[in-house]
Amino acid sequence: MTAHSSARRFMSVLVATAAMCGVAACSGGAAPETADVAWTEPGWMAEKRQSEEVYAEAMSSCLKDAGWDVEASADGTYRFDDQSEAAARAFSEVMTACGDKHGERGIPSREDAVVWYSHALDTAACLEDAGYEVTDPPSEETYVEDVLERSPDTWVPFQDVIDSADFANDAEYQALYARCTQDGPSAALSF
């Protein structure tokens, strides 16, 4: 989201709020009670899921061509049977080569980090709508600086969920990730 679209969204909210206040003032009575507004998925989440699927298919194909029988998960991780240290090193090398071939995500720009902040706020809202608690976000500037410095303290709403939720199994986590996709820095799986 650009600064221009943020300002435009702020002005839209301001105008809508002013209009609602004006209607309430002219009605002569108490303002009507309104039901909580349900969370609505922003368009970028569907676009992100689609681009992640295309990327996962390309990476899975590359990994299979290199001899790895893998399964891609919704969160961008890959599963394979051999869990030995040697296999992990070999897999990492092939992942790097496939990432180079298929456009591994590079170092983000300041503009990327600003967009990711907006997306992290959306992801947090989705997680809260699903019934999970998420810590309060930092300021946009703090978030952007953390991303650019690759700080381990970068706010990642999904990390709050992983740290506090007791998922029954990986499928439960994958379903939540598929619903509330994230963009930018990812949570570290620790369950």
C-alpha cells in the first residue's frame, strides 16, 4: 500500500465517519445499535495465495527434477522423508539452486516493508477473527526498520499464534495459514 492509498483510505474512513455522525445527529434520537462488522479478506490475500501456489509448483517441480520427493505445504515449507543432517544439507543446496532458478525472494526495499506492514495488519485481523490473540503491532516505522535490519524482533502476527496456540496437528495449522496468509517475514515453526 502506498502512502497515497493510505491517505485515500484514511480520508474515506473520515468522510464515512462524518457522514454517519451527521445522520445520527439529525435523527433526533439515540444512535442505533450496530452489529459487529465481520472481517472481510482483503484482495491481496487471494493474490498472494495464488502466487504462492505458482511458486510452490515451480519449486516442487525443480526439487523433484533434482531427485527429491517433496510435498509443498500452504505455508511454503516442503516435507520429505529423510530427516538426516546430510539430507538436510543436500536439500538446502538444491533449494538454493531452485530458488535462484525460480526467483527466490531477495532483500526487501523500504517500499516492500511498508506494504508488508499493511499486510501484517490484515493478517493480524484475520487471526483475531479466527479467535486467536495477537500482540499489538509496532509503529509502521519500527516495523519497517526491523524488516530492513532483518531483526529477529520483527513483528509477525503468526508467531504470536504459533507461540500461544496448541494446534492438534500440522493440518490444523496449515488450514489456519491457508485462511490467514501472510506476506513478508514469516513465523518460525516451533511446534
